Amino acid sequence: MKILITYDVETQTPQGAKRLRRVAKECKNVGVRVQNSVFECVLNMTQLTQLKSKLLEIIDEEKDSLRIYRLGHDSDKHIEVLGKSTGIDVTGILDF
């Protein structure tokens, strides 16, 4: 399934900055960064459950916010990008 992950991590402290880097790293492991704190991913339910578990271990639930959107099967038809497009086709071969 297609997933959109967004996050807002408090970075006023060194611990917050470390959490931000760790969240970004976990998201980068499973998806493509399309904006600073936004990742597009294609995951199955097991992968999503594992990712949520890892992210919940990282964030401070009192200070940080994590949002996960499950997109429909034809979501590509409903994505509109205005301005610079940094996204790629996450369903194809990822070549970095």
C-alpha cells in the first residue's frame, strides 16, 4: 500500500535534534523523501507495523508529532504537485 509519512520533531534540545535525525533515517530506509519531513513509501502491513514500532521508540510522544496516511490504490491520479517536484515513482525501481 502507498503510505505518506509526515513528522514534526521538537529540535530545541540536542536530544530533539537526535530524535529528528533518527526519525528521518528510519523513514529514508523505507521510502523517498519528497519534502523535508515528508516521505512517500510503498509498504505492506507488516512493514508498516514494524516502522510504526521503530518510530514510536524514537519520538517523544509529549513533544513530537508523527502522521501516517494510507493512500488509495489509484492515489497517483490524485497527487498534484505545484512548483519543484522532488518525488519519484516509488513503485518502480529505486536507483540512487
